[in-house]
Amino acid sequence: MKMKYMLSASALSMVMAVPAMAQTEIEFWHAFTGRLGELVAEQVETFNASQSDYVVSATHKGNYSETLNAGIAAFRAGEQPDILMVFEVGTATMMAAKGAIKPVYEVMADAGADFNSEAYIGSVKGYYTSNDGQMLSLPFNSSTPVLWVNRDALSGAGIDPNVDMSTWEQVGEVLDQLKAAGHDCPMTTAWQSWIHLENFSAYHDTPFATKANGFEGVDTKLALNSPAQVAHVSAMGEWAQDGKFIYAGRRNEGGANFRAGECALFTESSAGYAGIKAEATFDFEVRPLPYWEALADEPQNTIIGGASLWVMEGQTDEEYKGVAAFLNFLSSPEIQAKWHQDTGYLPITTAAAELTKEQGFYDANPGTDVAVIQMTAKAPTSNSKGLRLGSFDQIRGIIDEELEAVWSGDKDAQSALDSAAARGDELLRRFEQANR
């Protein structure tokens, strides 16, 4: 009996010495801070608590450009994360990064995950799919530009806060009234290239670049200097000179001015909702992005901004299973609906949009469905599906420089956009040479 007891105790001690099965860690690099960073952390915590096989570790790696560069550098060093957030202008770069990424549709298939690309909203997923319809990355934070309105500022200037601003012609009239009333910041903007050239072009069904904006080949050329784009930038240049359009910076610097109540109108992402709702102490609303009645009988559709999640090569099978589980979790109706409602980003699936409507969110928060309607009311054309241009982050920098020259009065719109096209085409030719 004594010997049996000793053997049992020995066996027990050996069992106790073996650690519990370790969770597989999934590294996720992203570009969010502030309220959006908090909401990402909440998603990760919810997923980690929902199961015991995997643990997602989320790390902020800087702004969009910095996160993309960090991912590229990490891959070259063999230290890449499992999941990398990449903003939409980096799509062509990621597609061309042969051997660096594992397409989402392959990740899901290999993991045996329940995955149906048809569940995703067409105007959202189209940006991240191959020409044969295969999903390359998972849409994560997809937004589209809208017009944010400080209703109190309009009222204070003696303007009916319900005034129609569907067209840029009508916006021009409101800016005149705001300026006449002594308003210091009638209008500002975020992401000037994305809103006032890229989305402007799609909204007016005008090419931003040849070859279906790059979707049909890397031998594309910029077409952002056509009469339509020149007319819009010229009008904004005049507003800038008259003090009716206040330029605050290339990214979202103007957001702080609007949230503080300093600016009456603000063209920005629909995802501005999270920050504006949290900080604004004035009555605000969201309106559709205006269009020029002189250029179109009605608007087409805007295109998305934001980012998608790319899965990096070089991971273990178990890690890929964890990635598939996490991406499916992020796509689930309940998680997507909450993300959409909390942030103002578009729901990436039809089910999430329908759930949000069923929950009464749009009725309780008028205007929060504007972005969804604006993106889905019309089937995208070859001019409004999106952009797929190599080196586009650098091209945006060129566009920013040229637009700044217009706002300051140093260049006219035609000269600036001609220069942006010529300089951008040089980068496109280099990208074409490297990716034939």
C-alpha cells in the first residue's frame, strides 16, 4: 500500500509540473489611438475572453504610414506580426509584396473556417478583392467622407440650420453668409486628397486614373487634372483666398477645430462620429457629401477610406487558425454592428447593417445611416469602385503639396493638378517597372 501511494504521489507531482496548454498568441499591429484605440482594445479583450485557444496581442505602431512601414521592415527582418492593418492606399503595395502576405480567402480555406465573401457589402469588399473576386484582405475600418455641420454655428450666423446643402453651389452660398456674419472658420477639411480629389472624382463618375483607376493594370496614369477636378479645386482655392475655407493640415488636424466648435462645416470621414460625439458641446449633424449640380444631375457613390487587415506569411498553422477565428469574430453581426455604431465606420457586412437598423440605432441617431446610403445607393462604376495605385502614399504627398500651393494662392488649380499628375506618373512608372 505504501509503495502504491508513493507511486501515485509521484505521478501526481509530475502532472502538476506540466503547465496547462499554452494559448497561441496572435500579433496584431494597428494604427489607432484615442477613442478608436480604446474600441480596438475592447474588441480584442472581448475575443480573448470568448475562447481559450488563442490570445490576440494588439500593438499600436504609429499612424497609417508608420504602421505600413513597420510591417514591411518587420517582414524583411523575419519578425512580422500575424495581422497588419494597412490603409486603403497601401492595397496595391501589399498586393505586389510577393511572398509577404497570405490572402484572407486562403487563410480561411486552410483553417476550415465558415467564410462567405458574399456576406460582405460589395462597395466595401471590392477595394480588397482580386480581379477574379477573391478577398485578399479583410475590410476592418471602412469609412467614406460626409459633411459635418455645426448647427449652432449656422443659427448664430442667422442661417436656418436645416438649410439644404446637397450641392456645392448651395454650400458656397452658406459660406458667403457665414463670412458676412464674421465667422472665422466657415469650413475646413480633413484628408484633402481623399475627399476633394479621390472621392470627388468617384462621386461625379469621373476617372481619377486610367485603367479603371488602376484596377485593370499597373500601366495606369493619373487623370486627376480634368476640367471637373480643376473646377472644384479652383472654387475651393477662391474660398481659401476669401477666408471661407480654412486649411488646417494634410491629415485630420481640422477635426480638433470642428470638435471645439470653431468651424461651421467640416468635410471628413464618417468615422469622425466617435470623436465628435464624445467631444462636441454643440448641436451637430451629418449630411451627405455635396456634389456640383453643374457637373452631374445626381451623385454617383463615394469610395471608402480607412484600412483592411492583411495576414502575413511565415506563421504556423495554429496561428493561422487563430487568425481565421479572430477575423470571423470581427465580421460577426453583433461585433460589426457595435463597431459601426460606436465609430461611424461602415458595417462591412449586410447582416451588421440590417441588425443596426433592427436595433433602432438609425432612428435614435438621425444621419448615422448617411454614409451607408451614400456608398450603397448605386452600383459602383469603373470610376467609383475605388483606387488601386502603386506608391499611392507618396503620390498623396505630392497631391498635398500641390493643393497647398492652390490654397496659399501660389498656383492656380490647373497648374497645380497638371504638376501633381506629371509628378505622380513618374512614381507610377517606377512601380510598373518593379511589378511587371
